[in-house]
Amino acid sequence: MAILGINYTKLDIEAKNKPYANLSINTTPKIEAVNKTQIQTGKNAIPILVVDFSFNSSFTPEIGQINLNGNIVFQPKNEEASMAEWTKNNKLPPEEEAEIINYLFVKVTPFALFLSEVFRLPPIIALPKMELKKEEVKKKEAAKETKKSKKK
């Protein structure tokens, strides 16, 4: 299996300037369609699949949304078996589906995170934050007090 590339076909972003509390964010990647085609390389044709996807982030309360659509060019181990599974069940074989969904999280999440910043929406994922331990805060405050008392 090999993912050969990703293309965006539609971006739909909306930011409503509303105050919010108790925010919940739901981000969902989804495989929408799979089509068989081929890439011409000289005299040879390489069979590939074009996997249409959506990647949607919704906010509750409704302060905005980020909806991205596109396609992934994908070369499975066995394109006939993959297409048969898609035609029968509207799903790819589990190993391929997992690879594509994980690829979407890795490639599309940073782009959606950037778009959320541009449109002044909260980040679509929880970002790490450094916090000082209570002991460190107390030590810093004590050091400030000591400096103040020495200056007097």
C-alpha cells in the first residue's frame, strides 16, 4: 500500500463571533467515495484508487465549523479486492481504511489547525500546555517578595 498524494477540492469555513463556554469539538474524517483509475508512466499504466474524503470539525455550542473535502491518490496491494469491498460494503479493507484515516489525521489536522487560527476559532485539537507546579509558583512569589523587601 502506498499513498501517493493528497488534493483539496473544497474548503468551507465559518466563524460566528459568539461568546462560548463549555466548548466541545468533534473532528471526523470520512471516506466518501472510491474510484479506480490509473497513472500513465511511459508505456506502463499503474492502477490506483482515488479516495474522496471529508474532514469536518464542528463546535458545540455552534461558534463555527471547518469542512474540508479532497481526495487521496492511493495504490493498494490489490486494487480489485479493494474496489470489490468498497462496492459491496462502502468500506475499504480495514488495514487500508486505517492507513487512509490515519493519513488524514496526520496531513489534514495541521492544515485545519492553521485555518482555525486564521478564522479565530478555537484549535480543533487540544494543544499541550506547560503549567508550573504549585511549589514552583510559591518559590517564584517568595523570591519576588524577598527582592522587594531587600530594595526597601
